[in-house]
Amino acid sequence: MASVEKLLLHEPETDRRNKKGETPLFIAAKHGYAKVMQRLIDAKGSATAVDLKGVSPLMAAASNGMA
């Protein structure tokens, strides 16, 4: 979690995407990191952004058994 805090201090682009169109929030959801997800949402990360396949963070969390 400390790493996330440091990144948000120096690179607050919470909706930057990787080659698959995934945002940090999407990746946290995909891996089940609930505390990181909440911190990214608090930092204004988009919960409605979808990846290149049209999958949202909520859908990624659900596929991981979190929703």
C-alpha cells in the first residue's frame, strides 16, 4: 500500500492505461486488492473505464469473486 501512496504523490494519473487498456484500478480489481482499489477510487480513478475488451473494473472484481 505504501508503494501506491508514493506513486499517487509523484504520478497522480489514476486513469493511465497499459497496452491492454487497463487502468491501475482495473488491475487492482483483477487481482483482488480491495484496499488499493479504494485508494485509487478516492484519488478519482474511474470505476467505469473499460479495457480494450470492454471489461470494467467491477466486472474484473466480480470475476475474481470480489463483487
